[in-house]
Amino acid sequence: MQIKPLSDRVVVKLVEAEEKTKTGIILTASAQEKPQIAEVIAVGPGGMVDGKEVVMTVKVGDKVITSKYAGTEVKCDGVEYNIVRQSDILAIVE
């Protein structure tokens, strides 16, 4: 099954959270921060959203930084994805 986003939505797959600190301390699952870096899996067509023309600037394969608790979490074929609006994407990681 594939997820095809509509309008200005983007499907992203979150990058795994750090399990260790830089000094080597192993973090428990509850102490790990929710990851903000994600890979773009699918991009909607853009178009008119709330009376404004939205041009999609991200593309499949981009690594992006999203707002911390933005979007809707969905599970498809055992894989967790997050569907966010393009406006919830803060930056592209190069």
C-alpha cells in the first residue's frame, strides 16, 4: 500500500532518535527526544490552499527538519510515517 498526499501535504519518515549522548551515555526510550529530522517519502501536488497558491519546494528524498510535534502519525505496512503540511517543514538538510 502506498500513501499519496493531497494538496500541500508531505509524507515523511522520521530518522531514528539518538540512543546515546555524545559522551556515550545510553538513553532510555522515555528520555529520547522525538526526532525532528525526517526523509521525504511523498509530496502532494500543491495548488490552492486557503485561497493562496502553494508551490511545493521539497522533493522525494530530501532530508528535512519538521516542527517538533507537527503532523499526523500513521502506520502503513508496519512502517511509521508522519504526514505534515509543507509549512510545518522548517528547513532542508543538505
